Amino acid sequence: MRFSLWTCSRLLLIAGAFIALFMTIAPAGAAAPDEPQGVSTKDLRALASSIEDEGKRKELLATINALIAAKESEPPLQTADVVNASALSFVSDIADEAHVALTDVANYFNNWPLLTSWINTTWNAPEARSRSIDQILAFISIFAAGWIAEYVVWRLLSPKRHQLGSSARPGMARALAILARTLLDLFPMCAFFAAGYGVSALIEPATNVRAVGLNFVNAYVIGRVLITGSRMLLAPSAPSLRLLPIGDAAARTLSRWSRLFVIVGVAGFFLIGAAVLFGMPKRGAQALLVALGLILTVLAIVFVLRYRRTVADWLHAHARAASKRLGAAQLLHGLSTIWHILVIAYIAGFFIVAAFQIQGGFSFMMHGTLWSIAIAVGAWLALIATRHFAEHLRHAAATDPTGASTLRNRALYYVPLAHTFIRLIVCAATIVCLLEAWNFSAFAALERPFSQRAMTAGFDILLVVAFAILVWEIASNAIEHYLTISGRDGTAVQRSARVRTLLPLLRKALFIVLTVMVTLISLAEIGIDIAPLLAGAGVLGLAVGFGAQKLVQDVITGIFLLIEDALAVGDVVTVAGIGGLVEDMSIRSIRLRDLSGNVHTVPFSTVDTVTNMTKDFSYYLLDIGVAYREDTDEVAEVCRQIVEELRAEETFAADILEPLEVLGVDQFADSAVIVKARIKTRPIKQWAVGREFNRRMKKRFDELGIEIPFPHQTIYFGVDKRGKAPPAFVHLDPALSASPASQSAPDQPETGEPGQPPAPPGNRPEAAALPSAPTTATDDVISDDTTGKLRQATGGAATPQVDADKIEGPSRTVRRTTPDLPS
């Protein structure tokens, strides 16, 4: 028949409880402790008589003085002798303590025959037998009531407990499930505790039986609480609720070993306590405690050696995972090779100190060990909590479909830095607490003036940095939010150019001021006198001011230009003879990009005049030239119609602020009448609107036959002395002007084959006579020198002709209008 480890432990506790019960009801004389050896009454009376007698008292004083003189006359021991003597004395004391303890235990167990004799006597006497049976039944009643209550509660809560461990839960739900499952494990123990104490108070057994029974109840509850704690960490049957990052096999192994340690330790300590209750000598109890400690020590060393390689492999795996962290990989690799030696040395030292009561012995080691475990677990939980919280923040920001606020997004940038800082704080606090747990007076060291000053300075610097970061982030977020805020309709609110320019510069200035202030305050907190630094900075500022006057002029001019809102980012300006779009502005210079894409950086000191073409609003100026014969009112009305068409379209409706403003006839040019008008637009939109207006105006004028003239020249003949010289009306033959020869080679002779010499003047054909019908405008190649001379080739006034060889001067293309010839 197979028994589980927990079943065996229960049987062991029951057997120990009954043994303790039989011991408690044994006669007191069966285990009476030995009388301590001391000075007899006869010796004390002799000493008193010697003191009362004057002569004997003098003899006694003389003897004492002689002993003192003999001690003083002995040579002092050398240092090596003192050390050797101390070591020998220490070893001798340990041996004496061990001999006395073992002797007490042997003397105690020599009284076991008395116990056997008492049992026979008790069971043979009816009255004593009845009393013993009643006490045993009372003892059994306490245990039975506790176990029945525990079993009932466990059966009631078992389905819910299995349900909590059957499914995986993320985040906070998992933590709540672990807590709930642990509480469900503790409820049966609470029922055992309440039932045991309740039955003990109800049946009122004998004092010794009650003491042993309640001691057993306490031991059982303590053992179960410890096992529940290990189950909470390991969760061998619920991997989804396991706190430690280990596998199922490792969890089951650690759970079995933890149960074994708890059973041996708690059961052994309970049995020794029960033995003390019925009169075991103190030295005997100490000897049993040493034996119990030796058993636990051997079990611990066996456990370490058995799983040495497993732990080393686990440390190697974590070392590879921590290769990116400085020093962590090397530390873990080193621990993987010597961890078992360190642990065995600690276990052996624990046993030696506890067994021989060195510096407090067992209590000191237990205090240090338990506090070390608690501190390590607390630090580990704190690190896990901070890591999960940081990961939760990053995951929430990455998966938020609505988009987090700008301030929260900015705060997420500091999560890795804050996580690292918190880890350092936790590690430092862990080291300090561990030192204090082992009586190294770490807290006392922190109370020293230097430590107090260092911690105060560090705390002040931390507060200053945190406050500066908070101010910077709030100001930066407010500026960014103000510049990028959207209206109720979802469209971005357009801020003024001045605001878009000054607020980023203000943010840069705030960053510089905060950086300088934090640096100076930090230096002052760590004890550096900043007065010489400020004085040196002032002198350096004066030197820079005198040596870099141009730079100072740039800064001052830039500040005034920004304050006066003369220009801003996004404006189209002309400064220092350079025009372009303002792309960026610093406190020293302005950066422009012209229409060709060239970037110009202009220092503010070179800016004497700023021409801003996009300030508040803009005008596109129109100089419309039409022929003298056109009606200017009609031209103005057509232009108004074009602008109204543009305003009716969605593309240009928001850009054109007002109807077309016609200023009137501006001037009479050489070949056109100039009508001046302008279109009021939003800043920087005037060119787009103007180009579209010009395109539509050209098409509309072509449709309506409104002439847009261009430069032309009218040539007159010179007059004779009588003042009569009418203009020559020249008309080229359309067939001749359209011939390929005349178009491709205008300088070749008009007759003859290509490559032949020109014909004599008498053989050249004359120009065709001008018809009497009206003619239209045409482009002609004529001769015109600087005096405008042209010889008439024909003598007929009604049908003048022009001979080609009579044309002199450079040739050029002109447009001439030929009016109707007289009939």
C-alpha cells in the first residue's frame, strides 16, 4: 500500500502526539531533573566562622593577598600564546557543552524504564486506567474535530479551487486568482484551528493534555501555512498561477522537498516542545534541537548536491538572456559554477552557529535568514510589478485605437528611464536591508552626517530634475496642443504666423533656462560653490559681448523683429535684397527658400528693411493692357465676372476675400490703354489666384474679340520740299510670300535656280501691284535704316510698287496695318 508524503507526515505527527501525551501523564518523579552541584552547607558555615573570628579573618586576607602577588609575578603571555589559548579554550568549551548535552540526553532516556513501569501500574489500577482513557479520548477528540472540520471545508471549496487553477488569466486577473486560491487553501486550516481550540475549551481536559493538544494544533497549522506558501509560489497543479518561472517537473520536485523540510522541522520542534512540557532538562532539549538541526542540514546539503547541475543550467540560460545588461551575464556565469559551494558553506555555517550558540546562535541565524528571504521575495515582487506596469503602459499606448493624449504619449518616453531608476532604488534598498538583517548596522551608517548630507542632496537633485521635467513637458505639451488643436468640425485651427514663430522659440528658450538652472542647483547641492562659476560666466559674457558684437547685434535685431511681428515662418518676404519663403527662424538668423529652391540664410544684422508680401492679407495687382479702340468699361465688367466665377468655385472661394477692385484707367501706354485692378486674397494665395485669373482672362478676351496689343511700328516716307509724301502702302503677293523659297531662303534672289548668280536688275520681276481693295494686317520684311529712308520704286500714286533692290538697311519683322486704298 502506497502512502503519500503528506499521509506519512500526519502519521508521524499522530505518533509523536501520543508519545507526548503518555509522557505528560507520567509521574513527575520519573523524569525529575538532576539537582545541580553546588557548595555544601558545612563549607558555608566554616567560611562564616572564619570571617567572624579576627585571627582567622587576617589569615584569610593574607592568603588572598599572597595569591594576588603570585599572579602578578607571572610573566605576561605572548600574543601567539594568547591566541592559541583562546582557540583551545573555545574548542574546550564546545567539547564541554557537547559532553554535558549528550550526558543530559542519556540520563533522560535512562528514565524510560520508569515510564514502562508506570504504564503497567496505570493500566492495572482501574481508577488510573479510567482517568488515562478519558485523557486519551479528550486528546483524540481535539484532533478528530480539527481534521473533520478541515475535511468538510476542503470538500466544499475544492471545486472552486480547481476552477481557479484550470484557466489562464492575464495581468491583474491572474494576481487576484492566485490570492483567491491561496485564501481557499487557508480556510481549511482555519477550520482545523477553530475546531481544535473549540473542542478543547468545550471538554476541558487535564492541563497537561490540553497543553500538548493545543501545541499540536499550533504545530499543524504552522506547517500547513508554510506548505500553502510554497504551493502559492510553485503551484505544481496549476501552471497558469505559478509565480516562479519554472517548469512543471521542477515545481513538483520543489514542492515535495519543501513539504519534507516543513514536516521534519515542524514535527521535530513540536516533539521537543512537548518533551519540555513534561520536564525534559534544558540541556537535553538543546541537544535534541541540535540533532534536529543536523538532520535538516544533511537534507539541505543533499538537496543542493542533487540539483547542482539543474540550477547551473538555469543560471547559464539566464546569463545568455541577460547578455545585453552590463555585468549581469558575467555574474550569473560565475554563480553557476560556485553556487552550490556558497550554499553548502552557508548551511554548514548556519548549523555551527546555531548548534554552538555563537553570537546568539540559532536566533541570530534564523533572524538573518528569514529576513533575507522576506527581503529577497519583496524585492523580486517589486521588480516584477514595476516591469509589468511598464509593459502595460507601453502596450496600452501602442494598442489604443483612439490615440492617447499628447501628454500621456510624452510621459511614455520616460517609462524606460523611470523603470531603470526604480530598479536601482530597489536593488540599493535590498542591499541596505540585507546588511541590516545580518546586524551590519546599515541603518546606523545611513544616519551619519555624511550619509544624511548625501541622501539629502540626492533627494533634492531628484526633486529638481523631476520638477524641471514636469514643467518642460507641461509647457511643451501646451504649446504643441495650442498649435495643433482641431476645431469642432475636425479641421485644424489655423494659428497666426506670429504665434507659430514665437512659441517654438519660447520652448527652446525655456529648455535652455531649465537646463542651466538644474545644472547650477545640482552643483550647489553636491557642495560646489557656484558663485565663482556665475562670476566667470559674467566675465565670459562680457568678453563674448565685446568680441562678438555682430552676434549680439543678430540676437538683438532678431528679438525686436520677432516682437514686432515683422515676419514669421511661412511668410514670403524680401530681406537684404533676397526674396523667398521663410522656412525657419532662430534667434540669430532667418532661412529663406526662393522659387528656384535655393536656400538663403540671412543674419538678422544684415536686415535693414523687411518687405512682407503675406502679412494678414495680400493683393494681386492687375495691369490690363487693351487696344485703344476697346471699351474700358466693358473690360472692367468682364474682369469682375471672371473674379466672381472664381469666388463661386470651392477651390478659390476661401482664398478670395473681396470682389475685384477696379482702380480705373491708370495710363495711356505707347500701344495700349492700361486698366489697373487688384484682387484681395488670403496671405500667400495671391499668386495662385492671379495665375488662374490671367488664364481665364486670356480665354475670355479671345472669345469676345478684345485685343491685347503688343508693341508695333508704323513707317512713314520722308517728304519732299513741298511737304507731300504720302505713306507707302506695301502689300506682298500672297502667293510669293507663301512660297517655300521665300520662307526657307529669304536672302536668295527671287528668280533663277538655286546656286546660280542673281539676275540683273532689268530681268527681275517687279513687285506685284497693290490691289485697290481693302487689305488686312500682315507681317512683312522691309528695309529700314536709322533715317527711315525708302525710295519709291513706282511712279503711280494709285498703285505704288516697291522694288526689292531699292530696300536698304537692316531687316526686321514688324506688324503693320494696311488701311483701305483710295479708289
